[in-house]
Amino acid sequence: MIKIENASFRYPVFQKNIRPDVGMSEIGGTIIKEKNRYYVEALKDLNITLKNGSRVGLIGLNGSGKTTLLKVCAGILPLTSGKITVQGDISTLFASTIFSNPHLTGVDNIKLLGAICGLRRRDVKIIIEDVTEFSELGAFMDMPVRTYSAGMRSRLGFGFATSLKRDVLLIDEVIGAGDLSFYQKARDKVTDMLDTASTIIIASHSVSVIKTFCTTVLWMRNGHIEAYGDVDKITADYVKYVKKRGAEKRSAIKGQIK
């Protein structure tokens, strides 16, 4: 279970020269000023409870707070205010940090992460075998990760994250990077995990990814919850919102050209 109560998070800004018309924008959190100092309010007064076995999709424009919310849930970022309670062990798979040592091989990266997670050597050996089979990377498991494509890195990272058998899995913009074969294997893997009542939260800009893997959707906008509930209804509302916003921007541009 994940319980979030009145949760807020601010990024401090150490820059003094801010545009005078600073304020709310459709992209990013709210920029505020307190005591001659600026902050980006990435999350604002969130309240939500996700029960065990939930499959939640996070959607929203860039900067809406999706990644920040995942990092708060993972304990990477401390809340500025409020409270978050997570019951169970957490595994994370973030696009920006998948096997971030590019000079190590796939196998060595798994060994390193296994050591960081406190796993025993024999357990790491089993995980390497599982990841090798799942990823289908073959000889590339012994090649530096810098030689991998984005899809190959996704295969390796997803295979490791899902092999840990944790209670909560947090995924940020990873599944959509793979090919059709990986997409299908990832779907089967997630289904198998849910059989053991794992909670999975996936942030993605791909509506098809959200519809495939999730049963509920959390729509983030400017750091707050715009909507939460049925996957079909909310994704449909979100697509309409994005299209309307795009049409308004195109109309404004045409007006400026004239």
C-alpha cells in the first residue's frame, strides 16, 4: 500500500534573475516566491491511497510532477511537507538512471546494483541468468552498456527491476523505448508480478502503454492531481485536453504570423 497525505515538494531555485511575469504555466510546476527566494512547486497537497495490487498509470505534460512523485514514493526525494507511507519493498526503473555506469558491461552493472541492494552473490547469479534470458541480449551482456541502444538498455533494466520480486515497482518512461517483442514480454512479466499482488506505477506519455499495463490512471497537472480513476475515461479526457491545447497554440501562432 502507498498512502500519500497532503504531500508537497519544492525545488529551490538559486538563480536571482527571474522574469517579472513569472507564474503559472501549462508546462512544469508552479514557480513561487517566498522571502526573496524562488521555488518550483513540483507537487502540491497530494492526497491519494493506492492499495496492494494496484496498476496505476501516471500521465501528464512534461513537468507535471510524474517523475517527482515516483522519486518521492521511492524515498529518493524527501517531502517538503506532508506524509507518505509505503508498505513493502520498492524496486525502481527510471529512464534517466538505467545502468548509469556506461563503461561497465551488462553483467557487471547487475553485480554492482545487486551489491547496492544487499543481495547475496548466489542470488545475483540467478538474477543474471534470468535477465539474460528475458533480455535476449546474448553476447551483449558482456559488452559495455555504452554500446547498447535505448531499447537494449530498457530490456536490461526492466529485466533487473522485475527480477527483484519487490512489493512495489515504479517505472518511469522505459517500456515505450523497446520494440514489439520487448513490449509483449514486458506485458507478460507485469501480469505475472500482479499474480503475487505487486503494486505497479508506470509513468508514460504513451496512452497505449498505459492502457496495456494499467487499470487506473492518475492524471498530473502542474503538480496536483487533475483526475484519478478509470483508465479509458481519463486517458480519453487527457487526449482531448492535449489536442485542444495544441489547436489553441497553433491558432495563436497563426495569429502572430498574420
